[in-house]
Amino acid sequence: MKVTHYNDEHLLRLSSEEAALFVDVCHAAIFSDFMPQDPETQNRLMLLLGQVQIGLLPTAQQHWEQQHQSATSTPASLT
């Protein structure tokens, strides 16, 4: 991960694996008992998750599919 700072904005550059992990972490935060349950925080989390879904979910899904394929492929020497 690389971070670039521009005044009050912070740009993240993530690998596909990091993007997939970030999506997982955001989903876990929504269901975590450790996150504040007040409506304002929950609303902010839902908005963030929505933005993550729109921006990163396709990349994360592609990464997960590649991981699944490599985990389930049979080496040629075993066939």
C-alpha cells in the first residue's frame, strides 16, 4: 500500500490483494460488536462500505476468483 497526501485528502494505492482485504475488513466492521452502535457512526460505516463496494468490489472479486482457481487447480504432474 502506498499513501499520497494532498492537503486534507489522502490517496491510497492498493494491490489487488490489499483491495480484497480492505473490502473484507469493511464488511467485518459493519457486523462488529466493537464498533460504536450509534446511528451516526453506523451511517458513516454504511456510506464508506457503499463507496468501497462501488470502487473496489470488482477488483476484490477478481482477486478472490484467481485465488480460488489457483487453490483448486490440479498440477499437471498429478493428472
